[in-house]
Amino acid sequence: MILKTATLKYVSCKQSMGMPFETEATILRAFLKQMAENIAVGSVTSENVLRYLDGRDENPMTSFWHRKHDALSGFWRFAIQGGYTDRSPIPIYRPKKPTPFVPHIYTHEELKRLLGGVTTYQKKWLKLEPVTFRAVLLLLYGAGLRCNEALRLTCSDVDLADATLTIRETKFYKTRRIALSSHLLSVLQGYDSNRREKRPSSQRHRAFFHLQE
């Protein structure tokens, strides 16, 4: 059977049982893009699978490597049970997962030193002006946003009059609204005033946080 047809059957089977199966389906679609269009399930080699698992990273051993391995392993179990092939190209050896990230809780003194250093960072390595860098750090800390969520905010997403942020299509492709505390609102209002002075023609669809070219 053609690989693409078999993967569609597999995803459909899982979702028919009430499983969201969205991440696994995305992984399988990405694997399909790497393969020849009409390749048969039984023609996929271990080299094909390893090339996809490792990707282009110099250090590919991440937790997502294991997520991809699990998704492909599940598909090939399905393919063998369905009689689409009689072997699995999935590597038997699974390297040890990397050490899980351990979050660090900053003390108030550490936070003061961190914010105090925003004016002395190496500009050549970052594309954020000091005033922007400070506002982003406080937003990440005060609202619990991910870095990419903060940097993707547009002017229309930041409603200072209503003291809310709209975070669009984030993890799991959902949009959410966040209420701003009075202190964080004051920080963003100050940054917004500074931004408007420097770029009075900014439009609502433009990024709220300006990145240097």
C-alpha cells in the first residue's frame, strides 16, 4: 500500500476512536513530505526514518525526537497489523532522553539585577532595543507568556484601554485573552508612548514590540 494512503487510514482510525491525534498527524504529514510521493509502506528504509528523526540539527536528541519516534512506531505497528508490510524500519535503539528542563524561580533581588542589566546587553547579538527588551521581560514575567507569543503581538492585539492582550493561535492553535495587572499595564503604556514617539505611523497590524533590522 502507498505510504500516504496508509497514514491517512491510520489517522482516521485513531480519530474515529475519539482521540484528537493532532500532534501525531502533524508528525506523519511532515514525514510524508520527506518521502517520495508514491512510495510504498514496505519500501521505507531505516535510513529514511533516521534522517527524519534527526532532522538538520547538530544536536537532534530532544524530547521531540522521542515524540516523533513514538508516532512513527505507532503507525508501523498499525501497518504490520493491517498487512501493509511485514517489517518496521523504526530504529530499535532509543537514545536516552535529555535531562528535563528544571525551572528556576528568581528572587526579587535577582529580578532587580536582571532588569538593571537591560541597558548593557550586547546589542549586536540581539534585535531588541533596551526599552523594548525591558518591556518584553516584564511582560514575560508578569503575564506568563512564551517568548514567541510576546514577540508576535501586534498593535491590535494590545488593548491598553481595556487592559487586555489577545494571544492568537498559540499552543494547540488556540486564541486566548489575558487581563493585565495595573503595574504591567503601566509598563506597556510607557513603552507604547515611547514607541509612538519614535514611529508615529505604526499601524494596528504591525508588531507591538519593534525589532531592530
